[in-house]
Amino acid sequence: MDGTRSAQELVSRRRADIVHALCRSGSGEYLESVLDILLSEEQLTWEDYQNVLVPGRPLHSNARHLLDLVSQKGAEPCVTLMSALEQVLPESTCAESILSVDGERDGASARALVTQRAHLVRELKDSVDGVLDALAASGHFASVECDAVKLPVKTPSQQVRTLLDHVQAKGESAAEVVLHYVKQQQTCSSLLNESQLSFPKELDRYKKKLSSSVLAQSSFVGTYGGGSVMCLDDVYTEGQLELPQDFQGASSVCLTLEDIVGVVGTVNTEADTVLVSGDAGCGKSTLLQRMHQLWARGEALQDFLLLFPFSCRMLNSEQKELSVLDLLFHHCCWPDRDKDEIFQFIIDHPHLIIFTFDGLDELKDTFSDEQRLCCPTRCAPVPIVLFNLLQGCLMKGVRKIVSSRPQAVSPGLKKHLRKEVILKGFSPSGIDSFVRKYHNDTTVAVKVLQSLKTNRALLGLCHSPVLCCIVAQCHKELLDGGEESPKTITYVYLMTMQHFFQRQSSANRTNGLSWLLQHHTTVLHLGQLAFDGINGSIYVFSQAELNKCGITEMDVGSGFLIQSKGMSSNHIKTFEFMHVTIQCFFAATFIILSTNIDHCTIPSLFKAHDTNMEPLGSTCFHACLSSSVQQQQLLNDKDNIEAKHQNIQITAMFLCGLLSQRHQCFWLQCCSSGTIEKRAKQVAKCASKALQKHFKSIPQPVQGEKKSMHAMPGFVWLTKCIYEMQEITVAKDAISKMDVQHIKLTYCNIGPVECTALAFVLQHLKNPVGLQLDNNSVGDVGVEQLLPCLHICQSLYLRNNNISDEGICKVITKGIKCENFQKIALGNNNISAEGAKQLAEGLKRNHSLQFLGLWGNKIGDTGAGALARALENSKSLVWLSLVGNGVGSAGAFALANVIRNCTSLEELWLTDNCITRPGVESLTEALRHNDRVKSVWLINNRLNEKEEEELAQQEHRLIF
């Protein structure tokens, strides 16, 4: 193999080591020095240099970006990189082991530091000084490195972890020193290599059995409304996996499946539990299923020897008290022999074990840390065992991954989280990929995708994987019908029901009856089961519960109920709806079709956003339930009210859609017109009044400030209910009492679906408002969905929303032309020079814009120049921010014309850019022609202290 090819492979193989070495000092000195060499050797362009050193982005992210860039450029830049590392990194770092192709770093001792990390942390936390002395005496640690380990702000455990990170980077010889010290202290006698671990003889056989069981349970996915299955490999499409918005550097981190158990995003190293959160239908269960499948095949998560998957739905139905031993072996996989020995191995080696819990929000009990349980062989109710596992009282060191809708995660649980990752459904490319995978026939896939592009509302819905799957499956009814194209979630689910019931009807040839008349009894029985389940937080049903609701085998054969997956040794059949949203849909149909619904049932649905309301079990919502169900519900209501509310809200949304004017006539086949009309009016009145009640709670503004509404998620839900009705009169009535000048909807998990609903309602406001949607998931599709209401917006905040150049193009097609448009905040998105040029074209036609914020993007000199040409003659612009955009002196020269000619400008922000002295001098010269400008911010540009002092003396309005 030639040297250049070897260097390229070495960069790939030693990627983690290189990143660690470049970042280990905590400063960017090593990284910047390497960049200087690559730039001088012409292996990087100046634009490459700026793209790597993005201000505000974590140092390790910049380092990874450099390695990606160098790898893409080919073998020669990799050779130069390795040479630069040799020059830059001090001898005491990992340079030698990085630069060795065969390297000794992969030796037994280095591997032991990884496999025995948790044990080493426990053993060394009381003897940090001793092991540091040993490393210093052997020449592996300098005094500065010892000081870095022993920082007083770190706990002893954190000091050990820092020490092990440094040792790992230094290679095999340093690892040997640590292990020799441990051996001398007689605290660990078998850490020299993994083969010396005391594995029970039956462990390998048990792992194979467990892997086989997990693989069998995870290899297939069901189709909605039918009995067929598809291979997960054939259709699995990655969703958008991100860190919470409040995590530093979250906007620049796109996670992979392996990152869920990795270090990225960790906020509490002492905790074991990782939360995967996301809305209903975003793909959480499928993500965990994929994780299980890849582990069982040996393709991912191979740091974990055993993986135990659990469904919280199934755990709900467990009535007996269990121990951890029972939970693992009865609910997952029973060992053929040596059960106790295998369980002891699990207890002794927790860092090699991983548990997954799918659907925490579907548990009857909410998280509580009041009842402590520490013994893994002691029996207790399942919720107590689970909650103690999640908080680390039980099986400390075992990695636990739990999925849940975000609203169901209490602050009590959050304090026990190692980290949280958020699943946000499909990106636009994800929708395209899924549809093409779902339809083997390329012609069909292309036709579906083309139809989606012409239906903006339906395309927005497809960002939810569950809806995308339904649309792909029922594309003929949804996209090829002669009627108006579907716009609402309700319509999609109604067409799904029609699709599968009509399929049965055509097979059975029934005298031309409509599918609803023919299957009315089935719909009613499934609706009763769904309704009882939603109200009692029951999602897995026994055969007895099916019998109680009159559900027959033929009803099950409709495909909406499936047999529950499970690895339990008990072979009792249980059933569940294909998805919790389908259960909510059937519950809504029951409220329409049932003759036993109390008049208080519908109003109680719209109190589900009020956290101060009484438990629903004490309202009329449960009036049609049997007394035994009522009694059981009363016991559970106090704990599970929050999780239950989410499903009640989904049920209410479906009810709004099903009783809309468009669908009312559909129900007249089975109900009287008086009943349908009465319930439809009741739903419209309840939704409208609930929204108006929200408005009445808005406090009066402080004198001199605008009246602002900081909307809660309940507001977003109510707008979705009104959108499902598709009735303009209801929307106008609901919004008529809203008297605010600014609507704040930050951190409300708003995506394209929510944008569609907001635009439908807000477009009917009488007076202009500011709309603040910072820190959501609007994206390019969501921007397009907002267009109908942009005419009423005098300001639009879309910071940190993953908006690209495509989204900017959509904004300028309408919003930028509006006379009321005064402020645009687009900071921390993915806007490049191309997006800036498109925005500039729109700004040429705008005469009202006063504030423009584009900080934290990547428009560069080209984008800054385009904006400058568009704004230099503006008579309204007061404030402009291009902070952190890679703007250099060429951009500064262009912006000088804005300072010189724009008579309204007061502030220009150019902090964290690449402007050198000539660029600043051009700004200084322009300021002499404009006394209105108050300040030009230039902190952290390419100037030394002396230059900053000289330039500040020349012009006091320059802020350094």
C-alpha cells in the first residue's frame, strides 16, 4: 500500500484519537496551528479555513469538520495533515500512537481501560494522587496534565474519568502504568485484557439465544390496517435526531443512532438513563426497533454484551410483583441453565448491559422517586422496579434508553437523565427516501412524490413517519381521488379506515352497502375498546377485554388491532392498536356513534389542556364506562393524568375533524341528523371557547411595552383542533377576542403540521402582530405553510429552526413584500451566500424593514455583499446583524456603503467574523459620512490588540 493511501486510511482509523488530541488542551491552539500549516501548504482554501473555525461551535465539532474536509479532498491532504500533527502536537501527547499505522494503542491494556472503565472509576476515585504520581514518574504525565486532572471543581469520579481519557489518548504504555498501579494496590487482578474477564460458561450460549429472540422481534414492521408485514431493512429511514435546543452547540449537531449511547450531549455523567423524546408518530418505537436489530446482528452497540428490550405497554399489563431478575428472564429471554450465574455476571458487569424501555408515556403510573428499591432480587410492583432502574438505585451502571412523548417526562425524571435526544420525524429528503423504499415500483413512488409536491398540506403531514407510512400505503384514495385533496390528519385516517374496510367488502361482495353501514358494528366495538383504553391509560388488551366489548375474530381481522409483540415466557395472547393515534381515532368515532355518551363528555375533552382541572375520572367523560373500569380508573387518575391528557387531546382533535361540515354527512348513515348537528355545534363551541379562555389569561402589558402572549402548547393544540374543522367561521370566531401585538411560541415543538394550523387561524387576526417561533422545528416546509398568515405579521422570528436557502426563497415570495413587515430574525439557521442573495432580491422591493438578524449563519463575503447592495439606499433599516457569518474584509468594504448611504441605520453588528484592518478602516471612513450610526460591533475579528486600540482611538463608535 502506498504512503498516501495509508495516510488516508489512518485519518479514518484514528479519527477519535486525532479529535481528542486536537481538543485535549481545552483551547483551539492545536487545531488552529494545524489549519495554518494546511493553509500554507495550499491543501485548504481560505473559505475552508473559515468553515472549520466557526465561532460559537464546540471545539470538537470544528475538529471533526476538519477531518471530514480533509478526507473528502483525498490522500494528499491527509498526508499533509499527519505531518502537521507531528509538528504541532507535543511529544507528551498521543502523536506517536496516532501516527503509527499499526500503532500499539490497540493493545490489551488500552482495551482494558475501555471495557473496565466503570470498575476503574470506582476503584481509583480514592487514589487519584497515587496513580498521577505513577504516571508522572514514568514520564507519561507532565505537571500541567496532573493539574488538569485535579481541578477542584471536579468530583473524584470526574477526576478519574479525565485521567483515563488522557491515558487512553497516550496509548498502550501509559495504560500499562495505570493497570500496574491498580494491580499493586490489589484492587483489581484481571484487567490486563478482556479475555481474562470471568465469563460464565453459559453466557455465550445465552447471548446467542437472546440475540436470536431480539432479532426475531425486530426484523419486521406491520402495515397499517392489514395483516401483512414488511422487512425493517427494506423501509427503515432515519429521522432527524437532535439535541435539545438549550444544549450548547445543539444546532450544529446531527446525531446518529450510535450517538444515543455516545458521549455527545451528555449533561450528567453520573446518570445512566438516556431519554429519546418526540411527538406521537415521530418514529420512536421504530428507532428502538432498529437499534435492537442492529445489536442482535452485531452491527451496532457492540460495546454492550447483552441488550434487554421492554415495552411499557406490555409492562402495564403485568399485575404481579417482580424483581429485576424476573423482569430480565421472564419478560425477555429465559436462560436454559445457570440462571443465577448469568444474573450475577450482569450485576458484576453493568457497563456491558443495556436496557431499552419503549413508551414510558404509556405507563399507567407517572415517574416517582419516593419509594426506593436497591436490591435486584427483591420483588416490587413493576412501576417501582422501573422507576428505580431509571434513577439508578437499581442496576447502577447499566445503560437505560427510554422513549417517551416530551410532555409525559416529569422534572423528577429529568434530573436522573444522562442526556436527552429529540426525534423530529422525517426531513424532506427522508420523506423522499421512505416513499421510494416503500414502493418497489419506481413509477408508483415517483407518482406519489409528485402528488405530494402539489399538496402542500399533505406534504407537511408526511414529516410524521406514521402519517407518511399511511399516505404511502393509501396513496390511491388520498392522492388519486376526484374530490378535493386531503388537508387534515383526520381525512388521512378516515381514508385509511375506508381503504381497509372496502378491501374487506370487495372480498366479501356485500350487496352494494356502504363500507360504514356494513362495518358499523366493528367500528363501534373497536371504538368502545379504544375509548375505554384511552380513559384508563390501557394500550394492551386481553382477550377478556376484547370479549367484553363484543370484538370478534372478524373484527380483529380488519387489521387495526394486532397481536402484541413480546418476548415473555408467558404465552397469553394480548392485543393492541397498530398505533396509539389509531386508538385515539377509534375513540373519537365511538363518541360520535355511541348512544350512551353523556352531554359532559365532549366539554371534558377540551379541558385536557388545563393542568388545574380535576382528574378526568371524576368528570362526565367516563360516564359511559362500566363501574369496574371507573373504580380502577379512580385509583390511577392522580398519577397518570398528564400522559392521559395527551391522548385525550389527540382524540379531541380527531373529533373536531370527524364532525366538520365536510364529514358530517358521512355519519348520517348511522346516526340521526339531529344528533350529529348537536355534537358538531358542541365541538365547535368548546374549541372556540377554550381558545378564548386562553386569551383572557393574558396579563396586561407593562406601561410602554407591547402586549405579548407567551402561548403554551395547549394553544397550539387548540389551533390544530380548529384547523381539523376546516371552517373559516369557527377560526374567525375563535381568534376574534385575541388582542395582542406579539405572539411568542418559543420551544413549543412546532413543525410543519403546527405551522399549517397556526396559519389557518392567525390569518384572520384583525391587527398586525409579531410572530416569534424561535427554537422550534419549522424547517423549509414549515416556512411555506406559514405563508397564508405572513400578511398579518409585522415581525417574524425564526431563529434556530433549521431553515436553509430554500426556506428563504419561500419567505421572500410573499412575506417580504408585505408593507407591515418590519423585522426578520433568522439567526442560527443554515443560510448560505445563495440564501442571502435571494433575501437581498426580496429586500430590494421592501420599504418597511427596520431590523434584520442573520447571525450564526454562513453567508460569507458574497452574501454580505449582496445584502449590502440591497440595503445601502434603505430609508427604514435601523439595525443589522451579521454576527458569526464568516464575513471578511471584502464584505466589510461592501457594508461600508450601507453605513455611508443608509440614513436610518443606527447599529451594525459584525462580531465573530474574519475582518482585518483594511476592512475596518473602510467602515471607519464610512462612519465619517453618517452621524446617525451609534455603534459598529467588531469584537473577535482578525485584529491584534494594538490595531484595535489604534482604530478605536480614530472612531469611538467602533466596539472591540
